[in-house]
Amino acid sequence: MRHSGRCGFLATDHQLRDRDHWGFNAASLVGVELSTEAVSLAICVFCGASQGDSPVYTEAGYQLGKQLGSRFHRLIYGAGGVGVMGAVARGAAEYGAKIVGVIPSFLREREMGDDIPPQEIIITTNLAHRKTTMMNLADGFIGLPGGYGTMDEMFEVISMSALGVERRPVVLVNTNGFWDLFLELVDELGKRRFLPEDKYFIVVDDPAEAIDRIEFARDAR
């Protein structure tokens, strides 16, 4: 059963906490047997408020939320109730995950009528503050299909990892080849020597494996 967005709990920014920085290199996860031990994590999911041109995108979102809940992790996301974003939240809620939605005040006013699962809602002043807040709360990041906002968010967490500012795991779920063009761009920028040889993210095809990778990064600290 879905609940109205008006059922969320409001929180102020002073409730946020800083996270320890992680030493993380995506190459270290290749070919490694992953731990199956349950680990409680706050996982930030960046994704779109649109459904895209295929139901496989929202299905991937739902499955990711389901995995978060069944593994007792917390979802940090953009507080949306539609598209891929809404699918992630519904899957997480149905499988018992705690949810923290972060949204700027202007979007909150616009989306008050959307149905979202019960969650703590943090109101921010603007989109940039929303992004910073989500990053401060997260132990790791997962990118699902999305638009301009998703691209902006993923570029920032990857850039910060490459610069050594934040070293927390970043995983892209390549549903239906969604990230293929991005990977081609990264390869091309590398060939032109605008990007380092090391990759600061990894790519998987399955939502469950995305969480496996973040759990392993936590265990390897």
C-alpha cells in the first residue's frame, strides 16, 4: 500500500552527520569473492523521476529497493514518488528499509501530491544543497538510469573520488545498456588524456551485485 507524501517526517539540516572518508579503488573489486555477511549501510541511489522508454528501468529500481530492504540497509534518495525514483522507494519500503528522502523546498511544494512511502524527509534550500546533503549521509552510491540531475550527481561523486576528496564506492547499474554511452565518453576522454587511467567507479548489470560491491568495500576498509 502506498502512502501520501504528506505522511513523511520532516527533519532539519542540523541533524545531518559527517561520514568517514573511504579509501576505495574500483579495480580492487574485480575478480574478488564478495562477502555475504549482512552489513548495515546508508546507500544513496541517484536515478530519474521518469520511467524511461522501457519498463526494465523501473523494474531495476524496484529490485534495487527490494535488495536494500532485505539486506537491512537504509535508502538515501531524492524523495520522489514517480519514475525510477519512486520504484526504488516502493521496493525499499515493501521490504522494510528505512528511507531518508532529501528534496529542495521548491520541489517539495511541487510534488506534495505524489504518493511516496513513509520516510524521513529533509528539506534543503536548493538542488546543490540537496546533493551535498545526500553525499554527507551516504556510505556508498549507486547510479540507475536518469536524466540531467542523475548525470550531475554521478559526475560529482566520481570526480570527488578521483580527486581524493571523497573515497566511497560508486557503482553504476547498466540496465539495458543505459550507461554504455557514458562509458564510451570516459574511454574517449582517457585517450585524450583528460582523465586518469584508474576508474573510480565500477559497472554491474544487476542491482543485487551493486549492493554486493558496496558491502565488500565496507568490509575491506
